[in-house]
Amino acid sequence: MTDRPPSPQTPTALSTTAADEDRVVATTPQLTARIEDAVGCRLDESVLEELLLELDRSEYVEWVTMTRNGEYVWDLTDSPDLIADAVATAVVERVEGWLEGKLDD
């Protein structure tokens, strides 16, 4: 069984208020299907869920609730920006390290 992150502080229901209309939320099966459609290959849903749990622990995605079927509901609204910032930071650190090594030669 997959380790589950701690529960949100208060139970969260997905509402349909105007502020929430801009949110990007999906269940793990929905994400699996969307990724499979986009890249044309089959994914192991349990592996994707483990990855999403790790991303949640690092605060790149946020799980907001679970469905009655026990599926996680993920809020991916800020994920692209958060992941892009992390990748950009890592690339800059690598380039800086490479340049420092070149300058030492």
C-alpha cells in the first residue's frame, strides 16, 4: 500500500466558486489517461501516484481530497511554475559549477 501524506487540516470538498474555476484538479486515473493520450504510451497508475505523492511531499503538487472510491484528487494549478522554477534553479547551479570548473583550469 502506498504511503499516504497527512490529511489536509480540514476536509476539503471541491467547490465550484468563481475563485476555484481557475484551479486545475484531477484524480490520479484522470491524470494517467491524459498523459497516456498526450504521449501515446501506457503508464502504471500506481507508479504515477507514487511520483505524485513525492511531488506533494516536496510541495510541487497538492492533494486536496479523496474521492469516495479512494482516488486522490490533485491540485495542479501552480505545479508547472513550481516545477519550472526548480528545474531552472538546478540548471543554473549546474552551469555555474561548470563555469567555475572551467575558470579554475
